[in-house]
Amino acid sequence: MSPFPSNSPFKLLNPYEKEDVSKYFGRENETRRLAEALMRSKFMLLYGASGTGKTSLIQCGLQGMFSPRDWLPIFVRRGADFIESLREAVLEQYQSRYRLRYPGREPVLLKDLSLRDALKHLFNIAYVPVYLILDQFEEVFTLGDEVEQETFFRDLSALRLFEEDLFCKLLIVTREEYIAHFYRYEKELPFLFEYRFRVEKMRREQLLQVVDGTLRAPYSSYPAFQIEAGAADQILHNLTDERGEIDLTTLQVYLDRLYQEDVERGKTEGRNYIHFDTALVGENKLQNVLSDFLDRQVAIVNARLSHDQPGIRAGKNPALQVLFKLVTAQGTKQNRSADEIYRELSLGRLELTPENVRQILDLLSAADIRILNRLRFAKTDEERFEIVHDRLAEQAFAKFNAEELSQREARTTIEYKQKRYADTMEHLSRGELELIEKSLNVQRLDRQLQQFYTDSIVYHKNRERRQRWVTTGAVAAAGIFAVVAVFAYLQSQLAGQRRLEAEKAKETAQKNEQMANENLRRFYHARYTEIVKKADNYLALNSPDYALWEYRHARDYRRDTLLDSIPDTYIETQIKSLSLK
């Protein structure tokens, strides 16, 4: 029996917070510079790559630089809408401060109070500058639509942040790759790029401070760890990628892995202390620490689920299927409720009850698994779940299987086409109908989507019936005209005086036959153009596999039906490009 807790004391994928300041290492210089920059401006755009520790820098480093008399921080995450979440957070803080100042009295606020007026009310009750900290702001681009984005930046302009009567500062925190989205609003809000702070990846000497400090820091309920000389260097060597960089999230997960390994090693050796030595580190040269961590935790959850619910098919990997619903199409995390996840799963072929989904979410959120966070937003008080870090969401995204990709493609296709139908009058194509039928449980779609699906099937049946009529009529007309021509020719041989009329009839018949053939050729060419257009639509919907299939279909159709041996350069280029991918 190990004398140590089964869980390591390390943060893993969770950010450092104010109470962790004694265990926060390597960012002292950045913390000081960020605090000084905020002193000089009312706005700051803080950005950096995923895994550089942006949230920890603010929640732990920056908070440690201020006292409650210096600032009133309000940390805001997007709920259903970012500007509404921001306003709710300000009003909630105002109500809390009001009740402290006036016990027994309830604040009365107008429902349509603007964000600016709400902030002024809050300052008047707290007498402390308000710092609005909008963390993971990229969610307004990955989860929100254009209307929400336009509304947010319009309301930010209306805030008149830099006027002297507003004692408020705004800090927007976002992933570096989403900076380009801000350029759309630079003309109306020129200060967006005037005050920026980039969080760089840690240098090697900083990472050594992190490793050494983390392993030597005191932890309640844990004895002091023993660290062999050279172990920290070996840890960094193991984690350095091909670009010579080390990811902070990977480092925290790796330290947890070493702790778990040494607990097991200590049991066999009869030790009562944790020892980080070069032998332990040398045996743990993982190619992908986060992927291995995710696989291990998911396997534990599936095993527990199979034990508690023998009827669930473990081979379907239900825990990973639930995680898929918490990842966006861009590979970032998104928060969902248990009901939302169940509704998404019910559209596919995995048979889980709402109780099964809730149990899986509870297991993934357990203290020894630590894959999901539980969230609550003030407006609905509904419990929601999200993957603890975008880097872990990226790993889940990389594990998407063909079934998940097909379901997402089918769902995106039918929703996109149905939404645009009023403008385009374009139904689902035959290929799209087959994709939806194969990937989704159509009976569980929204009523409007079900109706659109049914209407598309009827449309194609009617269209094919009309096409058969046109084709049959054209062929029959060609046959009739040929018979008339032959008859006219024979008549001309028998009656010389009618030769001229017969030749004219023959000429007319030939023209009509050519016209019929031309109609057939136009029909075939229109069908060819439709196949190419369908392939282009798949490409626009970011579905290269389906696009490649349709482009090849178009090439074969051109060769076999149009009898055109000269290849279409555009089609061949698209096929070559997609095949290489």
C-alpha cells in the first residue's frame, strides 16, 4: 500500500490561480511587464500560442501583483453570448457588493441598463477600478456567429473605454492564431492593436525554473520530493520537440506521469518517498505525452463504465465518443450540457441513454481523471462541461474516426443547405442524401430538417421522371425524323417530279435529328456541370474526400457519356491536388 495519494499534486492541464502563487515559476519577468503595461493603458490585447500559460499568467501571476484595494478583477468566459456574459458578470458583481454595503437591502437595476452604466454603478459602490478580463476570447470566433461578433465590437466601441469618467480597464485574452479576426474591426477601434502583449514560449532557463521549482515546492499531505541532479535536464531533453520547443501543458502532464510511475516503483522497492531520478525519467521517453495521457484516462473511464454498465459496448469507446461532442470542427474545446451531448449522440448510431451520458461525464470529471471541467453560468445556472485545455481538445480532434467525421459532415451539410434554401432554391443532392441516410438517424433531426430531407427526395424523384420523359421523347423524335427522311427519299425515286420536295424533307429531317442529338448533348453536359458543382460545394464545405469522389465521377462521366477523350484541365488539377492530400 502506497503512503502517497494516488493523484499527483501538480496542476496538469488546469491553470494556476492566485492561491498557487508560491508554486508558480518562470514568469516573474512577464508578470511584472504585464502589470506595468496595464498601468499605462485602459485596454490590453494579450495573446500567445496555445499552451504558453496565458490564463495562469493572469489568474496567478497578475493577481499576485495587486491587492484588493488596487483592482476589482472580473473574469469572464463566454456563455451563450460573450457580450451578454460580460454584462451579467458585471451586474452580478454589483449586486454582491451592494448587499455587502447595505445588508438587508436588494439592489434595483433597470433591465435595459447599458454595460457602460452598469460599470459606473459598480465603481460607485466598490470605489475600486474594475478590470474586465475576457479569457479564451477566441470562442467568440469559434462558437459565435457573425452577428455576435459584430455586436460585441459595436458595444465595445459604445463603451467609450478611454473617457475619464469610466474607471474600468479591459483585458482580452486570445490564442495567437485568431488575431487576424480582429483586423476587421481595427478601423472602428484603432486601439485594438495599439496595446498588445505577446506571451512567448518559455526559454530553457525558465523551464528549468519551472521543473526545479515545481518538484521542490512543499505540498500539503505530501512529503518533500527527492530530485537527483540532472533529472530536470533529462526531463526537458525528453520533451523537446523537433523545433527545439517544449510545451508547458505537456510538461505538467509529464510530471504527473513520472509521479504515477514512481508511486508504482516505490511500492516494489518499499520506499516511503518520491524520487525523481534519471533512471525514472530515462524510461519515460514518450513520443506524444498528451495523446498518451488522453488514451490512458479514456481507457480507465471505459473500464469503469463497462464494470458498472455491462450492457454498454466498450468496443465503441463511449467515453471518447462523448469527448468528440465537446470539440469544435476547428479542433478547439466547446462547453456543452449533458442534454446537448445526448441529443448530438442520438443522431448517430451509438446507443446511450441520458443516464449513460451523465455517468460518462461524471467519470471524465473525476479527480483522478481530470479531463473535463464543470461550468456554471449565472444566467441559466445549468451545469456544463468542457475539456480542460485546448491542447487536449486537439488530441481528441486528432482521434476523430470516420463515423464522427461523416456525422459532422452530414449534419453541417443539411443545416447549411436548409438555411440557404430560401435564397438558392437548391435541394440536397443525391450524394448528400446518401451521406445523411448513412450517417444520421434522420427521425431524430429537427422537424424542419426532416421536412427538407423529405422534400429533397421528392424533388429528385420528380426530376428524374422528367428527365426520363425528355430523353425518351428526344430519342423517339429522332427515330421518327429518320423514318420520314427514308420515306421521302424512296418517294423521290418513284416520282421524279417530287424529287425536289423529298430532298427538302430529308434536309429538314436531318436538321431535326441534329437538334434532337444536340438536346441530348446539352442534357448530358448539364448533368456533367451539376456533378462538378456538387464537387465544388463539398470542397467549400471542407469535405475533401467527398469532393474527390465527385470530381472522379465527373471525369468518368465526361469520358463515357460525352465521349470526350480530351480531359478537363480543371477536373484533373483538382483530382491531383486532393489525391496528394
